[in-house]
Amino acid sequence: MRAVRYHDHGSADVLQVDEVDRPTPERDEVLVEIRAASVNRVDVMFRAGQYGDLPLPTIPGGDGAGLVAEVGADVEEFEPGDSVFISGMDRATGGTFAEYAAVPVAKIAHLPDDVAWTVGAAIGNVGATAWTALEELAGIQAGDRVLIHGGSGGVGHIAVQIAAHSGAEVIATAGTEAARSQLRDLGATAALDYNSDSLAEEILAATDGAGVETILDHRLEEYLDLDLEVVTEGGQIISTMGHIPETNGRPFYNKEVTIQPLKMDNWPDRRPVLDRLARLLEQDAVTAVVAETYAFENTDALTRRSSLAALSGNSS
């Protein structure tokens, strides 16, 4: 089969299309004929070696969608011909940038029949992150006020939809009017310019001065002081970045604010959240906005596109 691989860490130039053996599924795995695979920022970071060296050569790609071609001996939930989507593949053992991938059952779920391959491929990691942050960790409820930084990004635009579907009042930020308009279409009550010098005041104004109970922050180092200004007493900040920056501890004490880090590697069983995302997809309560689609061989354009800062949704 054909597979995109890199034999060394580096820029997009290290990617190449190779002929490799088709994998054989283990007892608890499903062999999937990949119809679409998405590019997440983390894929670029793995390729660049930012998470340490992987066994090389390796096939990138943590997410995808396709048809079940074969099932392992212990697999009962899936059968050949099922439409499925994938999230959280182990980058060290082979990913979804290939014609076939052997996928553990903990990383896969049924894809509703009317959902496009590209949407199924794009929603896995970003959807799992958004759901885990807002539902599992924050436990948002109807009527809560939720601030989502970078709402037009991969995780952000799914988080806006999940929060809105839960009945929350959603304030999201984005850098362009086109992106802010899209966020309003996806369910944001207010969409604000993150470049504004008066962003904190605008967030408070959007909540009639009350502030927000929950904040989803992907750039805590930049926004922590603002977060502490607009969060309510007893509020919570869910952070998807790798560290908590130093700051004045007094606001934490005065407001009894909690910061909850989220590292998706600590949630290896993706099946429950993928099943939940599948139900939301089936209900048209959530979708993934796909920025671009590329041919299998166009590895250079594909990975360079995923490196852009102003990425709306994912590339597939």
C-alpha cells in the first residue's frame, strides 16, 4: 500500500510517499481502509521532533475516517463495511496517512452514514479535546457563561458548538470578521476580536458585567491575566497548553479560581467520547469545518497549510 512517511524529523520536506506492507490487525484492532485523514497541529510538532524522537521511519496522522476492511479475532463491535472515524492513533506505531491503518478499538467509533469522510476525519482529536474540556472537566450546564479563546481554531470551533448545544451562553474570540461571523453561525452569543485592546471590557459587557464561569484557553501564557479579570468567583480555566505561566497569585485566592490542565494523552480510551461525538454529528448538533482538502500525494501543501496560525478548522 501507499503511505506518507518521514525518515527524519524536520520540515515538510522530509515527507515522502512510500510503498509499504499493509498492516495486519491485532486481536483488538480493526483494519480501516482510509478515505480521509486530517492534519492537526500536533502532527506537525511530532514531525518536527518537538515531542522527542519517534521510531523512524514513521507514518504520521492521528485521525481519519474510512471503511472497516478486516477485524481482529476479539473484535465484536465492528464488521467489514462499517463506516468509522478514528482519533488518538499512536504516532510511534503508524498513523492514518496511508491507504490502510490498523486501529485499536479504543480509538474508533461508528460514523453516521450521512457524514462526509472529511468531516469524520477532521472531528476526532479536536472534538475529543473540546468535549473532554467542557463536559468531562468543566461540567458546563445550561445557562453557564463560557469563554472560548481562539474560537475559529480546530478545538475552538467544535467547543463553541458543544457549549451552545449544552445551553451555555458562549463568548468566543477570533481575529477576523469573517471568522467571527462563522462563530455566530455556529452558536456563539458574542464573537469578539482577540486583537482588541479592550477585550476584557468587551467580555464583561457581553455578560452584563457578570463575567464567565468557564474559560477554555489554548494560549494561557498570553491570556491568563485577562482570564483572571473576567472569570467569576469559583470559576474555572481549562488549559490545553503544556505549562501554567507565573502570575500574581492573589486573584486565584480572592476569586477561588481553579486551573485545570488537559493533556489528551491521559485519556487513551477515546471510544466513549467518539461515540458521543457520533451522536452529535447524527443530530446535526456539531460539525467540523474543513479548511482545505488535498490529494494524497500533496504532502508539502498539506503540512504547510496545517502550520498556519490562522487555521479555521482542520485540513483533510
